[in-house]
Amino acid sequence: MLSKVERRIESIKELGILECPRCKGKISVDGRSLKCQSGHTYDFSKKGTVNFVLGYGGENYSREMLEARRKLMRMGLFSGILDSIADAVANSGIAEPVILDAGCGEGTGLEYLDEKLKEKGIEARLIGIDISSGGITIAGRTEKDILFFVADLGSLPFEDHSFDFVINMFTPASYREFRRVLRKSGKVLKVVPEREHLIELREVFGLREYSNAEIVAHMEENMSVVSRERISTTFDAEGHGEELLLMTPMLWGKTEGKSAEAPKSVTVSASLFVLE
């Protein structure tokens, strides 16, 4: 039986879509490393992940934040959004899509998506990238056949026209790179928060009202909107106030010692845009 690292090495060989972010040369497997034609080398970690960001990765997120996010997502924080993403993939009619999650964090969303797609009879090839090496380290724990890389959105380590879908959920976007790595009929599945998203937290801590106008305008300047679905769910956060405050970037530096003030439930409100 192959080990987890060996399975991921085999998946990389089968896909054959990796490109060196430094010189744009084709990458191939060389033992327990990846090497391009110019000799740039990237080693596999013990969990089978690879760091493509010139030997380092961003650490904007603490381990505590990432673990809190993972716990809440496993409890269903963003399940409504992920269900809609799974439906969008299923409705494409592609039986074995290749999907990139650009900004996957600690990978919990892709694990959930893998399960939902399998329930629909879809065997997707899933790849997640994030600039956070801590996030990818946690993501690499999974036993699922998902590939995870530390990588920069502005220089994706993939060949042109490699993906059927690029998911971009609550994170910055690089539409130039997304267009480059998408196949001719490929789509970007962009998730943008709405005004009501986590509004209970904003009200408790006196934060100004959120607007997604700039994000949407930038998106529409760079890609064509095929469809927009508004998604709104209520998440029961009772007993998990500490995790809720810790995982929310908009509250960093504002919540020390205030876990008792976390609301018992929060609104998750977003729009899923299908872009081409």
C-alpha cells in the first residue's frame, strides 16, 4: 500500500500540470522532490505538501486562528456556500473536473467539497493553494487524495489551461492568473461576502457596515458574470464564541478577553458568482 506522500507523488505525475513559478519551466518528479528544467527544486514535506514560494510562506495567520477556523468549518459554518459550489460543479456536466481552490486556508473546505461531489457521482481532482505555510501544513493532514501547495496567487505553479474550475472564496483574486490556468470553457467560482455577513459580530464590536462594492466592481472589470446566487444561512455558535472571535480577521486586535461577548448565532451571507 502506498503511503500518503507516495499517493500524492503519483497524483502529481498523473496530472502533469505543474510549472515552475520562478522560470515557467515544466516540473517533473525527481525522487522526493519536484524539479524544473532549469534545476529549481522544491521538496515534499512529510505530509506530501510542497512550498513553491521560494522557500518560505506567508504567516499572516496564527496556528490558533487556523485551528479555530477548521473546527467551525467542520461544524458547518460555510456548508451552505460549499453546497452551492458543489451544485455549480455538478451542473457543468463534467464528470472528472480538475479544480483549484485558490486561497484554500487550512483545506477544510476542499475536504467537504470532495465528499459532496462524491455524493453526486463526481470524481474531481482537487488542488488547494495558499500563501500560508501554516495553513497548508494543517491541510496536509488529510488522508483524502487532495494536493496542497504553498503558492502565490500572482504566480500560480500550473501550466496554462489546466483547470475546469478555480474557486476563490473570501480571499483576494488574481484574475490574470485565473484566466491563464483555466481551460477554454473553465469557470471561476468567486465567493464574495454580502453586507449581512457576520453582521452580529460587527454590531457587537461597533464596526462600520461592510460593502462589497469595490470587490464586485474589480471582478466585473476583469471577468464576465455568468450567474450570481445569493446564499444566506444562520450558524449556531453557542459555546464556541472563542473560536468565532479568533477566526475572524476583521476582529483581530479588538477581542482580547471578550469571548463572552460573541453572539450565540451569526449570519453567513455571501454571493456565489460564476465567472468566465
